[in-house]
Amino acid sequence: MFRPLYLLPICFFFSAPAYAQSGFQTDAPHAVIIDAASGEVLFEKDARNPMPPASMTKIMTVELVFEALKDGTLSSQTEFTVSEDAWRRGGVSSGSSTMFLKVGSKASVADLLKGVIIQSGNDACIVLAEGMAGSEEAFAQRMTERARAMGLTTATFRNSTGWPHPEHEISALDLAKLAQKQIEGFPEFYPLYAERSFTWNGIKQNNRNPLLGRLTGADGMKTGSTEASGYGLVGSAKRGEDRRIIVINGLDSQSSRRETATRLMEAAFSQFRVYDLHAQGEVLGEVDVYMGKAPKVGVALTENIRKGLPVADRKNVKSEIVYTAAKAPIVKGDVVAQLKISLPDRPDATYDLVATSDVKRKGMFSRAWAGLLANIRG
């Protein structure tokens, strides 16, 4: 007979990751911190629900341009003509952020990228979209398709600029993942985000990212604001070998965005870490074997387990082996148990544990004797 479920504590204790319920808080209605190297979420607050991203959309617009430049289908010297539509909806007469492109003029992809990234020019976005896809609508469809292919399941784009649209949305977490993938995928182009100013048609505009020059290691990425979205920011900074990415949105002023972003990014480095909890192949203990020639078998992990945790909570994570007595015969590598990681403020996480050796089944006489003893005890 099989024994009931076992919860076998093992001697590894770590802390739970801090989310909005932890000691750290932020005024931003939407917020997330991720570690760029691992993708681990270090903190989040309403970060998984879609929201209007305003001009933070332009990171995806830039993604498609970077991709075309990298695969050779577009050159940085390619010139696109400024259509009347791009000028009306994104130029100076639109009242929105603009590169100050003149209708009928031409601009290179290199300059248009600076107009998008540094100046947040809506006209530059539309010109790129029309030049690359024939229309902004077709380009926006490409943006959505590309986002979904990247695993950004909350993303739906209806334009290249972030102009308000009821169906134009993405979650804060997916924006952070987009930033992570872009930084990793286009290291040759990413430094554009750190440029402090750009001049076009004699008009100099400064980069709108409030972290640049204010916070150590800050080198990107993009602000956004509309009445529907509030004030938001995708920010990135690197200190030593560590890079953190933050996203905030829904704040009520530029000053609030600046102060909130600064505090969140400072906390990202000082209050959170990514910990290697367990390693692939690590033997974590033994489990009982029913009708086996060996009474127990060792169990090990098939993957590395890393978790983003607040430094103050490190001691609170609990790891347990969960199993029902494994039935012989067992082949090395068979899944015979699970490791349960208990994390405050998060659902438990489970990982497969596999046998570290073969265990043969007992002979007929031994099985009969064991069954008899089990019946007597039962």
C-alpha cells in the first residue's frame, strides 16, 4: 500500500519576493521592477493588466526599425518623405510631441530614429511607419504581431505613436519585457536612448527621460503621457554587472513621475537581489521507495531555480520535498517527487525532482513478505 502524501522539509531557507504587499511601496498605480539578466520580477503593482502606454509605445515602433536595420532590409541612410498626414497628425500643428518635420521634406532613418527616441516625435513615428509598411495601420498590425511573437500577450497596438485609442494597450510587465529584449537584442543601437539632445530644423530638444544625468547608471528608455494614461516611464540603468528595468504609469505630473522613478530605480539596486536558490542536478534529499531493493532513492532538480527577492525577506522562503512513496522499479531520471517553494505574497511554485539512481523491484518472496507486514500493520 502507498503511504499518504509527505511534506519533507529540507534545510534550505530563503526569503519570499516582495511585491506590492511587501514593505516597499510606490505611488505609481502601475509599477514593476525586473532584473534584466534573468528576467526575474523583483517588485510589481498592478503590472499584469493592460493599460494605455502613451508614448512608451514608441519602444515597439523602434523595435521594428532596429530589426529591419539589423537584418539589412533597411539602411540608416534610407530617406522617407514626410506626408501631409504625418505632418497634420504628428507635426507642429497637432499640438503633440513633434520632431518639427516639414511636409514634403525628406529625413533619413537615422535622423527619424533620433526624432522618435530623443524628441518623442509623433511625426517621425508616422513617417517611419508609412515608409516601412505603406500605412500606419499596417505598421501597427506588424507591431502587434511582433509583440505576440515575443510573448507579450497583453499587447495590442493601433498606431505607432501611442495616441489614445480604446484598443491600444499593453501591461507594465510586458513593457518591461520588451525593454529587456530590446536592450539584449540590439546592443549596437541601444546607446541612442542615452543621447541627451537632438536638433532638427534648428530646434534643439532635450531627451525627456528624467533619470538621465540624475541617477547613476541610467541610460534609457522612454517616457509617455496622455490624459488617459497619466505620466509613465520605462527606465533602465546599469551598475556594475547588474541592470534593472522599471516601468511606472498612471502618475499625475512630470514631477511625480521624476521622483517616483528615481526612488523606484534606487530601490531596484539597493533593496532587491536575484538569488540562486537551487542548482540543476543538486541532490536535495531522499524519498521512500515502495517494494524497492533499496528503501530510498536520492532526488535532484532538473533546472536551476532563481528568484528575485527583497534583501530584508531572504530568510522567509521555505523549500519542501513533496512526494508519495515511489513504486519500484525506478529508472534514474524518473520524476518521483516535487520541490515546493513557498513564497510569501505569491502562489507556491513547484519543480520536478528526479531519481538519482536506478532502484530495482524486490523479488516475489520479498514483495509478498512486505505486503504481509503492511497488512498486519494496517
